[in-house]
Amino acid sequence: MRHIIFLDVDGTLVDDHGNIPESAKEAVRQARQNGHLVFLSTGRSKAELFSDILDVGFDGIIGAAGGYIELEEEVLYHQQVSVDDLSHLISFFTEHGIDFYLESNDGLFAGGNAKARVATMIDELMANNPEASATIERGLKPFHDAMMEGVDLVRPDVNKISFLGSSVPLDVIQQEFASRFTVIPSTVAVFGANSGELSIPGVNKATAIATLLEHLGLERAQTFAYGDGLNDIEMLEYVKVGVAMGNAKLEVKRVANDVTDACDQDGLANSFKKYRLI
């Protein structure tokens, strides 16, 4: 049977240092050679999908945690944050000193001190992991460099918003935006406590997969998905076989059909072999 495979990026395809294991690259390529479809299914917007990721080769992209669908460079679906909701968010985050960045397909737009803090995080990772400093710089520096400062943040092209850790408790942020956004905690571990992302309510990776399957005329029985974070839960529950990475959060492992090895321990390749995708 031909299968369609959905891969989260951070913590699944890409490790904590921004590196893609060679075994994962080869697994994706072999699966496609075997006739399976492989899609990215990520919280990242397209501007954050750098060449090292896209050069692996995929049949399409689900981005912005379900807010964007691309099939062979054709845009099938794209939902963006309303300007009113965005204005409210910017005012709240600015007032409370929460660093954040806006994600669009055309770029990343930094609010507060986000860009400088990300630079500091990268420097600390490199200092604490000197043996992997070159890999960390290659994997994470493009993300920092893509952030733009000094631009108008109230804009109509925003897919979702990520925010860095602060002294503001996560439940305060969730209460503030309960009617406007879905608030998902700690989607990028290095961003620290009380960090997370905000996406459009009712939009997630599972809803995007359903839309894509309908367009392709494929069935849920043909689907696999791999993930590690809280924004992967709906996706893993929706597909036929949902696989959590060994480094996944406990809540993710609980809903998955299976758990493979960690991202940096050939988790994708080992699972692809187990299910005879390669």
C-alpha cells in the first residue's frame, strides 16, 4: 500500500542543535523512492524552513501548525491572523515585557528583545556543547539571521506567533488569549519556561491533514505521522499510525500508537524500517 507520511520538524526531523541526522535524510529519500509521499508537518512557517531542510526533498508542506498547506509548490490553504487580534497581542506582550516574533511566509518579525535573546541562547548552546558548536551554528544561526527588527509589526500576513520565556505565568497568557488564539506551551525547549506559540483556534496539524487527504483522494488508513511536541498531539491521534519520538514529551507518548528512538538516535529511520516504509 502507498502511504503518506507526516513529519514534524523540531525534535523529530531536526535535533535540539538544529541538525538533521543523515539516517533521517536517507530514510525520507528511500521512502519517496518506494512510492510513499512524505510531507513536513510543522509549527514553523515557510520562512523558517531553511535550505538544509527543504533540500532533503518532500512532496509538500503543512506549516504554521496547520495554517498553511503546500503541495508541490501549489498553495492549497493559507489562513492568517486577523489584524485586530494581532494588535491586541502586540500590546499585551509589549506591556508585560514578553519577547516574541511573528511568523509569516515572507519572514520573521521580532518584537521586544527576541532577536538578541535568541543570539544569546545560541551562544550558550555552543559554549555548553563545544563538540557540536559547528553543527549548532549551522542549524540555528539562519533562524536568528532571518529575524527582522524595526519593521511594522501590525501586518496582515502573520501565520502564528511564538513567544520566549518570561516571568509571566503561562496560565496568565492562556487566559488573556483564550477567545482569540490556541496557546500551546513550550514548543521550543530552548525558549525556556513559560514560552510557547499562539495559533488560530480550530486550526491544527490534524485539520490540515484532513484537508490534504481530501484533495489527494487518500484515506486515513494510509497515514503515518511522527512528532514530539504538544502541537503534534492532534496529528498523532488523527492518523492511522501515530509515532512519538523517544525524546517526545510524556503527553505525546501517551496518545501515540508507538514510540521510536530519539531524533538523534536514528528514531525516524528505525521506525521507517519497522513499518517497512523503507
